[in-house]
Amino acid sequence: MNISVIVPTYNRGNILPMCLDSLVKQEYPKSDFEIIIVDNNSKDNTKKVCENYIKKYPDISLRYVLEKRQGLVYARHQGAKKAKHEILSFTDDDGILSPIWLKEIGNVFAICDKVVAVAGKISIKWDTTPPKWVIPYEPLLGKLDYGDEIQIKKGLYINGGNFSIKKSVLYEVGGFNPDQIGDWLIGDGETGLCHKLHKKGYLIGWAPNALMEHYQIVKKNATLKDIKRRHINNGRSIPYRIFAIENKGIFALFGNLVIALM
């Protein structure tokens, strides 16, 4: 099974190598996957980092793509546009993928041809030991775990750091919704995409062994300020869906506000 891996990145030249190191070491036929790094107009050494990997690993299809429009949704869609293969596997530039990541994603797609998307497990990898109070908030940092058994069902949600989908289906439903620009959400991103898949009644797979470790920095991410920011972002995505996607109008927004304040 051929897979296009898409890695959007922005000003992460110092962290990106961890992600790329895990991708070039995949236990998967080199001829069966490509890696597309989408630079979302970085101002650091991201381009140079990518060029070094392309030169160092000539036996792997590694491509650098520049997307100047700021925003994760643009970077993801540019990667999809450039992808050669039907299966698109999205990850983050601060993600570390297990050596069998692609193999496990491919296995779940192969189980049932009606599966249109596959979720992989996400754990949090801290740079140092975090304070105990932040551990219950790890789902805000992307942690996702539906258990250790493969599942194929309707209604599963997938986090964008470990999100695989058939390219034809991504285009059919209109792609990802508007997402993050810098630190802030302007829409509901991959959650909105999942809603569209659910509305269609599509089957989604769960690949528990397709692990992505989400690298987080204690001094930045294990702080009250950052956890508050993430709660605000989650709060923004709900009214976006109500007003911009479901077109329920101002009264539905007001109703959501009342519920939020209760």
C-alpha cells in the first residue's frame, strides 16, 4: 500500500529532525511511501534542515514544499495537493512516530476497503518530568487512546497529529476545516473534518500500534498559561461549527453561550 506522509511545519527547525528521523527509519518499503514536508513560511532554518535530509537520504522520496499562506489548513491542503498516493498520513513536526507506524496504518486500511480514515494512538513525550497537575490535561495536548485492539466503526474522532485518510474522500468532503494560525484556532480543523466523515456515515479505523509521541516542552506546555490557551481554542471551535458550518444563526450561538456559562 502506497502512502504519502505530510508534515506541516512552522519555525521548528530545531525540533523537526526528531520527526524526520522517525520517518526515515520506518519499517516499510522505501518505494511505497513518500515524505512531504510543507514549510508554512518559516523564518528559521527549516528549509536548510529539509535540504540536508533530502541529500542524506536519496533512497527515500523526501520533498520540500513551501506554502506561504499562513495557517495549518493551507499547509495540510498543499501537502495533499502535492501527494502522489491515495493514502495521506498527516503528522506534526513535533511528532515522533514508531518504526511500525506506516505498517500499522496500512494494515488497518487493508482489513476493510470501506475504511476511509485511520486514527493512531498519541501519547505525550515530555522533555523533562512534568508537574503532576498537568497529566490529566494531556488530552488537550493531543493525547488519544481508544485501547489496544484494532477497531473499525463509525463516529471515531481523529487528532490531526496522527490522521490518515484517503485522498479522494478528503477532497469529496471539502478537506480540513480552518484551523490554527500561530497559537490560536480560527475554526475546528480536524474535528470539523471528522464531523463531515461522521455525517456521511463513513467507517473509521483505529490502529493502536501506529503510535505517535507528541513532544512537549515542560517550561512552555506544562504551564497554566498554555493550558488556558488550549481551553480557549477548544471553546472557539464549537461556535465556529454552530455558526459557520451548521448555519444555525445567532440565536444558536447565544444558546451555546448560555450553556457554557452554566
